[in-house]
Amino acid sequence: MSASAAFTARQMARLQGHLSASTQSLLVPTARTAPAVAQRSARVHHGCQSCPYSSFIVAAKASLQANPVPLNLGLTRQTVKASAAPSMAAMAKRHYSSRPADAEHHHIRPKVTLATLRKLYKRGEPITVMTAHDFPTGTFCDKAEMDMVLVGDSLGMVALGYPSTAEVTLDEMLHHCRAVARGVRSSFLVADMPFGTYEINADQAISNAVRVIKEGKAEAVKLEGGREMAPTIQRLTQVGIPVLGHIGLTPQRQASLGGYKVQGKTVAKAKAMLEDALALQEAGCYAIVLEAVPEPVATHITKMLSIPTIGIGAGPGCSGQVLVQQDMLGLYGKVPRFCKTYRSLADEIVGALKEYGADVKSGSFPAVEHTYPMPQEELNRFRSMIGEEAKVDEVAEEVVAKKAAA
């Protein structure tokens, strides 16, 4: 067999091995279309007789002429997909926890963009925001169709065990942001700028924000501060980096605020907060987070702005709401007053872990349904093999024992 003929045979075998019979009949050109296919193929290969693909085309054309395939006028793209789906699904199906990305993807809605957020704001529809810190929590948010997902520096406390958000580094934020980005496919993704990565000057902020966008795969950055940060925010937006502002209780500065306390409780402080919000809007923020602010103050600020406000402990008068995912899922017991606990997962998780531990100790896990069998013939051979090895081991032990006695 010549090299070209061998190549043709391998290609035909490979096609037959990978395509179901019904799919092959749909993909093979019909008697009516075969000449056009051959002509296109000849043009691609310039009529080169030595090219292995040319011999493959000639063989395919001869096969079609000998066994013409009826033209299927009912052929549609859906028909092809339906025919190929079973075999493709069988090949793609994996059940290993070490390969979570192989799981079936959830339904993907249209991508949320800044334009989407502006439309929601203009028609008065509340904007939903939730924090995430890794691939699973990001995927949960996307499946729940959150409008925005925030990789907040609160992950320092809820995921890394730090006493405050001020200890989170830029490298840690990038690591977690990349993980969240792998799970978020439609929500708008924004990431916190960690403490100390943007306060020195605008050049420092731009340099680090570019890393968050490029390396962290975020679409926008969030930074804390009022009018003192306006020049930096203006520079960031001028170079094309969307910024989510954050005023009120700013956790990165909680030490200077005397702890995690409500802000804007006096007329003077409420007025200053409004001025901060207007300055951030003027600087180019696409939205502003209001944290731990009295409801009347937050509502008034929202009315005075032409960009959305995202409240967390700021009442229902804001344009949207955000919560820390671990808080609303009840993973750590006590939560702030403004947080509603929608589930108490801590008890469920600890209970499940205890059950697992008890099952392992008692020997009830793993059961037969959790193990992998082997063909009976191979099993018999395996048992025969280990039986012979056991006899050899016994003889060796006897020899050693006799030498030791002598």
C-alpha cells in the first residue's frame, strides 16, 4: 500500500470511528453536491497528485459515484446537532471532582455590560450585586443571574481569615479574581483595589488597576474614598478603566473611623457625604457603593445623583443592593444588622461532615456503589496472581526463619 493510500485509509477509519452512522450520512456530500465539493477541494490542493489529501478526495468521489446518497431536503443545523449530540456528550461526560470545568455549563443569558446597568438604572429596576471569592461562589452568582459580581476585599476576612480587609495584598486579589472570572460568564465583574494599591498617586492606581483588569480578568475596579480620591478616579476613567466608588463606612479605613460604625448620622456628615458622592460622579464613577448610611441620607444622595447607588446597610432607597455571600448564606453565624440570612448553611455543612466522618469510622463508606469493578476474567487472573505471590512470600519467610534459627 502506498503512503497516500495508507493515509486515505487512516482518514476514513478515523472519520468512521468518531462519527455515528447517522451523522456520517448527514455530513457526506450528496450525489448532487459531490462535484462541487471535489472542485473546491481540487482548487485548495492545486491538483497536486502527490498530496495525500488529493488521493483522499479522489477515493471519496469514487465512493460517492458508486453509492450515491439521496439528497435530504429536510436537513437542518438542528438535525446535525441532534445526531451528533449523543456521541459528543458521551465523550465529554466526566465525573471527577478534579475537573469541575467539565461539568455542563448553566444557561447563559446575554452579557451584562455598563450599558446594561445604565438601562436598569434608567427604568428604575434595582441592580443586584453579590460578592464572590473563588470559582464556585462566582459560578453560583452567575447561575443566580446577579447583575454584578464583586470580588471584594472582604475575602480577606471570610476566605483568608484576616482580622480586617487592610491585610489583603494585590497578588491575593488577582489570584481570587481570576478564579471568580472562570465561573462568571454573564454578570459584570468588578474587583476591589486593596488598601495601599491606589492611595499614593494616580500613577500607582493606574498601574495596579491595569493589573486587575489584565491579570485578574475584571471589567472594573472599586476603590474607597470621597472627594480626595476624585483626581485619581478621573485619571483611571480617562484611560478607560471603569470605577465603582465607595463612600460611607469604608472598611479599609475602619481604624481611622473608630471601627465599623454607621456614617453620616449628623447633618454635617450627611452634607459632606453628599459632596463626596457628587465629586465621585463628576470624576467619572459609573456607580457608587453607600455602606452603613442612614436610610434617609442614602435615599437623598441617590435622588441627587444621575448614576446608580449600590446600598449595603443603606436602606431600600438605593438603586441596587450588595451583600457578602458568606453572610447571607449563614456561614459564620453572627452577621451585621443590615444583612438578611437567607440560609443557615454552616449547620448543614458541619452536619454533613460529621456524617461522613461517622460513615468512614464505621466502614459504611465507601459502599459497593462507590467503587469501580473490573471484568470478571481479569479479576480471576488478578486473584490467581496475588495467590501465587502469597505462596512465594511464605516460602521466603520460611527460608529466612530457618537461616535465623541456624
